[in-house]
Amino acid sequence: MTKRIVGYRKFTSKKGLSTCTVYLQEEFSNSEAENSIALKGIKAESVMLFGDDANIITDAAIGKELVGYFGYYKGSLSVQSPAVK
């Protein structure tokens, strides 16, 4: 599944850790398309990157793909070993 970077926000956490919220556009899955009465617009999610992982996101990453091992942790999208492709 393609997860295209459409924006980001960088900040320092209360604990002093470099943090980046990455906003992603992705395609609707086949299952979502097959089980929907209507399906319009874009699907968007955000993922948080911390420490050194936060530093991989720069202005040059906009429009590129975020790759890694995606999953959910405590209800939020997470990514391990992120890279910009």
C-alpha cells in the first residue's frame, strides 16, 4: 500500500526528544472499495516519528513515499525502520 508524504510538523517533545508528525495520503484498499456504497476523496493518516527517525523527514520528502513496517500500537499508526523512497 502506497503511503505518500503530504506534510509534516516537527517539534521537541516535553521530554526533549525530536519528534515529527508525518501526514500521509494512501489509496483505499480493495476491501474498502468493495464494501463501500460511496468512496470519494483521499484517505489520510498521520504517524509519529521520534529521535533519529524524525530527522529523515525534510522538505524534499514531500510527495515521496514513506516505507517501513507499518502497524498499529495502542490504536495509532506506527512505523518501524522508516525510510523515504
